[in-house]
Amino acid sequence: MTTFRIAPSILSADFARLGEEVRNVVAAGADIIHFDVMDNHYVPNLTIGPLVCHAIRPHVQVPIDVHLMVKPVDRIIPDFAKAGANIITFHPEASEHIDRTLQLIRDSGCKAGLVFNPGTPMHYLDYVMDKIDMILIMSVNPGFGGQSFIAEALKKITIARRMIDESGRDILLEVDGGIKVDNIRAAAEAGADTFVAGSAIFSQPDYKEVIDAMRAELAK
Ligand code: DX5
Ligand code: ZN
């Protein structure tokens, strides 16, 4: 039986009350905190970095999943590891040496993953599956919360699921972008086990109600 994980993206949280927000969303049932790092270079937006990761770390016990949308990638990795990140993912187009970056993440004591934009081919995985702990399929183009789910991503989730099963390894398959109560089931049926949701959760007054509704869909 698949273990499903809900990973709220704090991109849509109230940054003025971030400690309280992460505590509340974990109390509401979040399994992972998804932490979106944007650099206004690789993506056209600027968000949060290791200082903020360090600041929220004492507020939650669950893993912090750092999604790096930055270029270059390598020099920021040790800082996030020191700031308490547990999982670090990056976009292969943003790294000059994918294998080296994956190794750097693991050597820093974190789990490592690759992120695939809607238009990014999956072949980047071909020779590095043994160094991967998570595959993240983007179901929007990266840079902003609150965008609509791109259904084509379901095909890529299916491909990633097949690759994971063939590898025989324990690799999380995460989907990120436009996930709501009404499409989370489709993503799970395609093979995802970890679901990022930002605006769907943080736009509502009752986080537990949304997370419970998502879990009810996954249990169907
Ligand atoms: C987009 C980010 C996502 C985003 C998800 O670049 O990687 O994590 O915050 O937000 P929603 O769930 O609102 O699409
Ligand atoms: Zn993300």
C-alpha cells in the first residue's frame, strides 16, 4: 500500500507569520514542508533562502523539502544543509554537472532529487537513478504559486513511476503545481506519492479541512 504524503508549499503562506504558519500546517496534518527557493534568474521571482529555512527549522519536526529554482545550484547547497534541509531538489538545466550536484547534496547529508519542468525531457535520469531519492514533476512552469495544473504532467508522472519501479529503489515521486482536492486523485493514479500544494491549502481558513479532503480523495 502506497504511503501518500502531503507537502504544503509555504510560498503561499503569510510570510509575516511564518513560524506560526508552519506549525499550524503541520498540526493540520502536513507530512513535509515544501520550501520554494527562487532567484530571479533561473525563474522570474525572488523568494526565500537558507536564513529562512534555519528560522523555521525549530518550529517543525517534519522534513523540509527544499525545491531549488536557482542557477547556479551548487554553491547554495551546503548552506541549506546547515540550515536544516532534509531533501534538496534542483532542475537539471540549472546544473553544469548533474551527477556532481546530486553527490554534493548527499555528501551534505540530505536526500537528493531532480525536478522536471513541463517541457524538460526525462532522459536526465538515465545514468543517475542510483543517486536519486526523489523525482519532482512540475505540473506548472516554475516561478509562481496559484497557477493551473498542466494535465500533460500526468504522462510524465507515469513515466517516472515506471522508471522508479524498474529501479527497485525507494524513490519519492512528487508532483508540484496546481494540485487541488479535485485533481490530487488523478496525480496519485498516475503514480505520484507526494503532493505539493500551496494556494489550495493556504488560501483557505482551515488547513486541516483541505488536507483531510485531499487524504479522502487519495483513500478512494
Ligand atoms: C512553483 C512552485 C510551487 C508552488 C505551488 O514554482 O514550485 O511549489 O508554490 O503552488 P500552487 O500549489 O499554488 O500551484
Ligand atoms: Zn515547488
